[in-house]
Amino acid sequence: MTDYTQGAHDTRDAEDIDEYEHVHLNVFGTPLRVLDHGEGCRVWDVDGNEYLDFLAGIAVNSIGYAHPRWVAAVTEQAGKIAHSSNYFATEPQIHLAEKLLKYAQAPEGSKVYFCNSGAEANEAALKLAKLHGRTLCGALPSIGGRPARILALTNGFHGRTLGALSATWKPAIRKPFEPLVPGIEFVDANDIEALRSAFAENNQGKHGKGPVAAVILELIQGEAGVLPLQADYVRDVRRMCTENGALMIIDEVQTGIGRTGSWFAFQREDLTHGIIPDAVSFAKGVAGGFPMGGLIVFGAKNAALFTPGSHGSTFAGNPLGAAAALATVGVIEDEHLIENAEQRGEQLRTEISNCGNPVFSTVRGRGLLNAVTLNRPCAHAIVEWALTQGLIVNAVRPDAVRLAPPLIVSAEEISEAVSILAKVPADLPLDPAN
Ligand SMILES: Cc1ncc(COP(=O)(O)O)c(C=O)c1O
């Protein structure tokens, strides 16, 4: 079998990786390369090798690298005020909140909370659910020892902080940290009967459980392998939440801010049949590479659940991040990147389907969040091989390769990536777990 990783690391890259491993906790494994700079959809490593980036910092660098408008906005804001604390407001955060509420078509009275990451956005969402749960249980946090519950889905991923991890399905990453936050239960994704039963468990007299305060879900389960939920199921979740007084919280950390061909995935008819959520968490792509996230709470009643002191973070709404985000969403609007995500996504799926590589089975996703499923579980070897060909892709699971390029990607760059992927050898080594 050919060793496709031969000669992968040049001198400086290899030395840096040794040094990296010497001083960093080993939570991410060995870095693939040491990157130096980027421009548009391309990045260069410290040895000067060029890569077409179809991962975009895991669906983060939506307007590519070093977009002149983003660089100018961040530079200008850094020269004015980089941080203020929440004892003060700044104009970028106000303007950004207004824009996000507009993009989400949120009703009057809806509000935004800003934070610094996807996990934190979901922490805010879970606290919203807890506050709502108190209203369901009356003034006390629980009635007769029956606190309100939060339902999460199998295969869901919501982050690594302890609260978000409690709603994250994958046992391998959750189990070592148990016991986690109590009151969060999993139901099978796409199984409406399972959801109905979970809701019904609070109607069983004194042995029943507490009411369901919220259901939290991703419309496309990104980390599980870019798995879209069934639209009928999503519509039924909405109906059941409304009937039972529970909040429907949608985690759009990976799908939001244009990535799936609409500002938010919940706005896609083909994913939801047109529902309105009670809260939407977002992060990743919102600030084009600056760490930022947040929660949109829909409607005045839900928004009023948070009161002064009930949540917060030193960096929440940081003006540098807000300026980066304003530049990012401005570019998305002015360069018509939502339409581009839709069109280039279509092109990507069509070209992959027609490329004739026998290693590939199917391709699924929406907009520019896609995964190619494999006939043999060799995703990690494909990632290594693709790097040697100048392409960055991601092994989201052993039998699926995730493709999430910047939203600025051109038709030519899509074809270039597919022409590389078409040559993925059929004899790559299988992933170690297999
Ligand atoms: C759907 C979803 N939610 C939450 C997170 C956590 O975001 P972060 O890594 O910024 O904490 C992720 C990260 O991949 C995600 O995909």
C-alpha cells in the first residue's frame, strides 16, 4: 500500500509541531500543518505550501481569509475601543443585534444576548430553558421534587462546556465527565413517538416527571456527519412544544449566518416546513473568524425571562468582535453570499455525484455545509492525502468527509476541489478505529 503521508511535513512545519506538542494539552491531537496566513479561500503553511480550504476553520471563515473590509473594520475598531465591559454599551454591538434580529425575522420584542463561542451560546439557551421551566412549575424551582426537564436529540452536538456537554449525545465525549447537569434527557432524533412519550411522562400522577421546559436541536446535525433532520419531524416538534408550553431551541451554531443558503437554517422550508423557534443560538461564522456567539430569544415574553444578574460574561458583546461581525454580515449581504452558498452548494453536490470516484457513496447537506459519505471508512486518510494535493477537507466521521468552504467560494474553486477529490485513491488505509 502506498504511504500517502510521505513527505507531508517540511522542515519548519515539523519543528513547530514538535514544539506545539511539548507545550499544549493534548486535547486536539497532532495538528495537520502549521498555518501562516490566508487570502480568500486559500491558506499557506509556514513552509509556503498552498491549500484550497474546504473546511474554513470548521465553518467559521465565512468571508474567507483577510477580507479587506473585515481587516479594515477590525483595525479601525481596535484603534478606537477594543473592550468596554457591560457596564457600558458600544454602537457596534447595538447595530449588530439590530441586524441579527432583522435577518432572523424575529418578532417585535425579541432580544439578543452576545457571548464568545457556540458552547457559551448554548449555555445561555439552557439557562433560558431553566428559567422557563420555573414558570411551568410555578414560583418554586420544582413541585414535589419534579423539576422541569430539557430534551435533547440523539446525535446532537452542542459544545464541550459542562452544560452544553450535558445536551450533547456522543457518549465517548460525555461519559468521562458524568455526572453532568441533571434534568437533560435524550430522545431519538426523527422519532416523533419518542418525543410524545417523553412529553407524556409528566402526566403520570405522583410518579410522573416534571414538565418539559424545552427541546434543543440542530436542524442539520453537523458534528454527527451533516445529517439533516426530517422536515416533518421538525414541524411536529414545533407543534408539540407549543401544545405543551415548551420552548423550541434551535442550535444554529454551525448552520447559521448564511452557511446553509439562508440566514438561518430554520428559514429553509425544506428543513422545517416553515416554523418559528423560541430561541436560536449562533456562533462560528458570525464574526468571520473573531470568537463570537450569541442567542436570539424570540418574542417579548421569552426575552423577559432573563433579568439583570441572571446571566453574563465579561467579553459579551465585545466591540472588536461586534465590529468584525458587522463587517462579516455586511460582506455577506453586499456580495450576495447567501445566494452564492445556495448555488455553489448545488454545484458541489452535483459535481461530487458525477465525479465517478468509487470511494464516494452519497453527498448530503444544504448550501455550503455538506458531507460526502464513503463506501469504506477512510475519512482520516482522505484528509491526509488531500493535504498533500493542496486541499483541506475534514473527517467528520470515519465514513464521511465534511466540505464547508468559505461562502465566497467561486465556481472555479468548487470544480478545482472536486477535481482533486475525484482522484482520491481507492486503497487508502482505513481509519484506526476500524
Ligand atoms: C451545532 C454546534 N453547537 C455548538 C458547538 C460548539 O461551538 P464552540 O466550539 O464554538 O463552543 C458546535 C461546534 O462545532 C456545533 O457544531
